[in-house]
Amino acid sequence: ATGLLKQVGNKRALAITLSKSVTCYENVSSMTLSCSAESAENKSGGRKSAAVVAKGDKGKDGGSQMNLLPVKGTRDFYPDEMRLKNWLFNKWRNVAKRFGFEEYDAPILESEELYIRKAGEEVTQQLFNFEDKGGRRLSLRPEMTPSLARMVLAKRNGLSFPLKWFAIPQCWRYERMTRGRRREHYQWNMDIWGVAGVEAEAELLSAIVTSFQDMGITSKDVGIKINSRRILNGLMTAVGIPEDKWVETCILVDKLEKVPVEALLEDLDKLGLQRDTVEKLLSYLKMKDIEEFAATLGPQAAGVQDILSLLQLAEGYGIADWVQFDASVVRGLAYYTGVVFEGFDRKGELRAICGGGRYD
């Protein structure tokens, strides 16, 4: 092998040329350069590198060559697509910093036990999990919140609260692919730790709206539905659903916008719920006015005041035209304990655009 020193602007990068095809990466002076070197055979029209042979081409031995398509459920980002991705991510980062959030990150590989919960959540059934060579059970992260919780708990005695952190992680879920849903995706996470009141939710909703506005999206295009798990808990108590069935019931109710209620009746029956109990609960969930709930559960019922306060704060933030109460919004994760919210397109053509909630 021979070394060749090149001048790149005012930076220097080292490229290594080998006797056969090679791609090398070298960090010099804080600059990353990727370089490809081809053998003399290739330049003279000889043997093709296996790394650049299209699927279906035959090698010398007649066997098929490497498949150049990305792994099922993943995607490549060519420069034009990368420009669009960076544009979007920069919008998110700019909004997060304007609202005083600090950026963090975590390993894409985590211990499997971080995600195994016994609540029937889809996310626990969609893990890219495996055993490594040391016998440890690992998983690619399907979501970022457990990693954040692990990090905060690990240094909780040395952190100053409240925390306002954000990240743009790549996440992985082994699930059936549908429109807008692959097996790997990026998402923008913003989290506030250490604020007991709904002022935290109001700030997050305002940040979401600000990001939409920065991209030219208006309240005529997108809305945000809000609800509270505490209201749902009160409803389930009112219709006679035992407390040990609440989490499983919420996860099933979360699927109502995706599948007809008839498709869930069997699962609800498995929980031991009577048909009239389920129908009574569903009738409550059709209410779209928080005042109706206040009349049904009482104005001091758990969760009702949270929603009323949040709607008042939305007025103060100037985002009231974006926010609406919807009792059917549940969010399908077991760890939510209070206000939950979900962004949707007004035309009803897309799945949830964004979502979140309190996880005390």
C-alpha cells in the first residue's frame, strides 16, 4: 500500500490506495473525508468490485452478486434527500433552542429489559432484539423516552431541575410497513422533567405549533387533540372497569381510529369486560366538549381541571385555534399518567403527525 497526502482547502486528508478496491475513512484535523480507490484492473475494464455490482449480475463463478437495495424497511439518503432531511432537522433544532431546550443523545443499542413491559403494548412486540456474543439481550431502540429516563436516573443527584432536553433519534420497530411507516424512522423528542403542572404541556404544545408555523403549516392544515389519562381513569371507574384492567383497556381504545370497534370487541371480551360496559365507555369517549365531562364526572374530577387549565394556557400562548379536547385520544404507551395529545391533519388523510404526554 502507498500513502498519498492531499491538500483539501486548508485541511489535509490522508487517502490510502491499495492494490484492490477499497473505501477508506480517515479523520484528520477534525475533517472527515471518505475516499474510494479502485484497482488498476477496474480502470482497464477488468473485474468489477462486488460492492458496485447490481443485483442480478453474475460473477465469475456464475453466482448472484450483492443486492444493492437497502435492507427492507430502511432507506438511503442521497444528497438531494439529505438536503431536505437537514432542512427539517434544522427547523426542529432551531425551535427547540428558542424554547430553551438542550440537545442530548444516547446509544442506539440498549438493554432489552428497558423496553419489556407487560402491558400489551405494540412497541414491546416490535423490537429489533437479539443476543450478543457475550450472551446479553440487546435491542435497537424503538423509542427514546426509556433511554432518557435511564440517563436522568443515572445522574439524578447531580442534575439541576427542571430539565428541558431534546433529541432527534433514529428509532427501529419491526412492524408491518404501511404508508408513512417504515421499520426505521427519525423523530423529534422534547422532554421537560421537574414541572408538576400543565405549564410544561402548554410549552411543548406551543413549541410544536411554532415548528409548524416555521414550515408554513397553519391551523387550517393541522390540529392537536388533547385528553387526560386521569379523565379516562375516572370514566373507567364510572362504568365499572376494574383498576387492574385500565392500562390494557387504554391500549385497546387507542386503536379505535385505526380499526373498527367490532375488531376490538373480542380483545375487550378477553379482559372480562361486559359488552354493555364497553358500549357505555365508548359513548363517553365520543364527547368532544370538556364541559360535558365536567357535568358527568364533576368539575373537580381528576383530569378535568388539567384540561381546563391547559385550554386557558393555550389562549395565552395564542394557539387556541390549534388545540381541541377529544376524549378518544389515549396514546398507546402504558407509562402515560396525565395529559396526552396527538397532532392530526384536518383532512383526515394521514396517521398521527406527532404526539406525547405526561409520564409521572
